[in-house]
Amino acid sequence: MTMPSPILATAFVAAVAAVLAMRAAVVAASRKSMVRVRSRKRQPANLNTQS
């Protein structure tokens, strides 16, 4: 408690890193979900057209 500035700095850096990691995870998850939805929509259509 005698040196709050380094503690605050490390906490701030950790918070920023966590936010960036969460944003990257959300973007990756949204991209994967979009790809999965598109592939699911395309596959039945392709199977229907082939049959």
C-alpha cells in the first residue's frame, strides 16, 4: 500500500489486456459462428440441388 502507482499501473495494464483478449475472442467466435451458419445453409442447399 506504500506504492499504489505500480499496483494501479499493473492493474490497468491487466485490465486492458483482458479487454483486448475478450474482444479478440468475441471476434473469433463471431467469425466461426458466421462460417458455421453459412456452411450449414450452403450444405443442405447443395445436397438438395444435387439430389
